[in-house]
Amino acid sequence: MHKIIIIDDSTVVRMRIMKILQDFGYSNVFGYNSANTISSFLKTYLFDVDLIISEINLKGISGYELLEKIRNSPEFYKTPVILMNESTDEETIREAMTAGATDFLQKPF
């Protein structure tokens, strides 16, 4: 069973992504409005996680900062992380990929 974490401070966006994934049969989907606690307790929150989808611009710990902690963690550095943002400029996409994102998702979708 795949475990997926969605992080977005917008409840509407977070719930929409969770619903889409659940409609495709993923039942082990968890949503968070912040990366602060996850960032402080990677071992607790990322145990058995197969995918993380995170907004870049979060209050507190940003998606970039969370990604950096994940990529520097021996246990979780291979966990796929998709960063998302409203930005359409190539620089944001390039920065996300250079930071170690597995992919980039442009909002709205």
C-alpha cells in the first residue's frame, strides 16, 4: 500500500489533490498544512512514505527547505518529492529540479 503525503497551506488545494489520489485508489494519503513538524521529525512522518507532494511557498519551513532536509537524510534521500507552485517561469521550475525535486507541478491544475 502506497503512503503519500500532501503539504499545502491551502485546504482547498490539499483536499483536491487528496481526493484525486483517492479516486485513483490510493487510500493511504495524508494531508498537512505545514512542513514545520515534518521537517523536525522526519523519521516519524516519512517512515514508509512513497511520495511527497509539497507546495514551495509554505509558512515557516518552505518546500525547498523540506526538500533539502530530505535529500540530506540517509534514510529518506531517495523518497520522490514533487514540488508545486503557481509560477510558470522557467527559473522556478529549474530551481525546483536543481534542488532535487523529482518533478514540478504547476498550479492550478
